[in-house]
Amino acid sequence: MTISFAHNGDVRIAYETFGPPDGEPLLLVMGLTFQMIWWPDEFCRQLAERGFAVARFDNRDAGLSTHFTSPPRTTIRTLLGKGGGPAYRADDMVDDAVAVMDALCWESAHLLGESLGATFAQLVAIRHPDRVRSLVSAMAGGTGGAISNLRNLKIGTLLRLARKRYDDTREGGVQRLVDTYLIMCSTAHPIDEEWVRKTAEESWDRDHDPGATQRQLAASRTAGDVRAQLRRLRVPTLVIHGQDDPWIRLHAARTLTRTIPDARLITYPDMGHEFPQHLWATIARDVWEATQPAASAPTSEQRQRRTRRG
């Protein structure tokens, strides 16, 4: 896969593409700390086979994109807004996504954001509605600022992660990534642990910046309460959530669906804070259907699969 770079001022954003360039443009926005390679290649190919020109990218402070520096602080202190100001703001990460679209000569695109990446995809739609054809928000947290995010977070999972300690070595760093990913998965389906470890090893070799998580998290806090802006969105929106998500409460997805006009919600059994392999084809189909003009009239099968709004 060929790596290209977009530029937002002095910041370089690494990206790569799948599928024919004349397909429907689809930008994948990854979540907190994780690199673009955590969008599985085969899932990207299935999206491309549906008719998308797919692009995924490393957020700033992840992978091969530009990294920043900051004093060390814990995730919990960052969530509470303690430990100093952010190295950059949420708007800067929004502009990074737009820079990738510019580099690809996409006047507009469909957006699929995962976890914190879903929040940034929402912000792109708010700040640049003319650049967004449709929005698919997967596994997103709250939209009412830091307090809303904390209420929707399953604190037990955060504490499980916070209690773990790892050696400051490649082996320890890789194991931390493996454990973090596995904790986010549903236990109701098989997990390809060989792929998880291989991707964790590749992630470490591409970059192992210990302060990146806190810097991205601090930036996300600057977005604030965006519920009023979301209520004014006129972008076709699909909300996706796993019924077995150990990280973000399903309440967050239901609230987001009620907030964005005409948004639809689909939840998947046996799905955690992840896109499990057994659902790739289903999710690729649902994303494709949601981005097409006829998506406003869901099929009977879709009606059976989606949950009641409320």
C-alpha cells in the first residue's frame, strides 16, 4: 500500500487509499490513539467493492503523521481537564481530515468515523457541511461536552486499562496495544488474535509515542457541547453501535440519533467497541445503503435490524 501525505500548515497527515478513484469518496476517521492500520485491510476492500473510493489516515500524533510534545499526564487527569492546556485543538484535527480530502481532490465525501473519530467526523459535518455528503457515526461517545462523555463512558473498562502496567520496551508496548484492543472487543464472537498482535507490532514499529493519547484526548475536550449544532445538521446520518460495547454506553448512540434530524440507528448484537470480522460485509452494506439517495426509505430487513429510537 502506497503512503501519501496531506498538509495542514506544517502538519503532515499520512493516508492511503483502496478501490477505484472514481468510486463514491469515503473518508475513514480513526479513534483515540489508534492508527489507520486498525481499519482492517479486508474491511476497507469490502467497502471498496461496494463502490466506494476509500481513504484512511493517521490522525496527528498517530502513526506516520506529525507528532507533538507535551508534559506527561495520566488519561484520568486529562479526562478531568487537569495537567495544562492542549497542544492543539479539535478544530485542528477537523482541518487535518479536510486536508486529506483536499489532497485527494475530493470536493465532498461520505464520512465514517469510529469512536473518537466519529466525534471528529461530526465536527467536520458541523464546520464544513458543504464537504460532507453523508455521515456514519460509529461507537461515538457523548455530544454534550466533557461531562456528557464521562457519563457515557463505562468507567470499569477505563479502570481495567488504568491498572495495567507494562515495561517500557517494544514487547511491553505491543502487549499494551493488544490488551487495549481485546478489552474493547465483544467476547461473544471469535477474535483473530494473530491479526491483533500483528497490527500491534506494526503500530509500534510505525510509532510509539507515549504522550499521544493524552494530547488527542485533551484536543477532543476543546470541542465542547455541540448538541445545538448537531440539531441543525442537514446531512444524511447513520448511527452505528455495538450492543455488547464495553467502552461506550448504548445510551450515547440513542441520544445522538435523537439529536441529529432524521438520523437512523442500527445496533449489532455480538459487537463491542470494534468492527468484528463476522459483521464486515453487513456493515459495508449498511454504510453503502445509508450513503445512497434511496437510503431515506429503508428496506424491511433494515427495519428489523435497527433498534427503536428512544
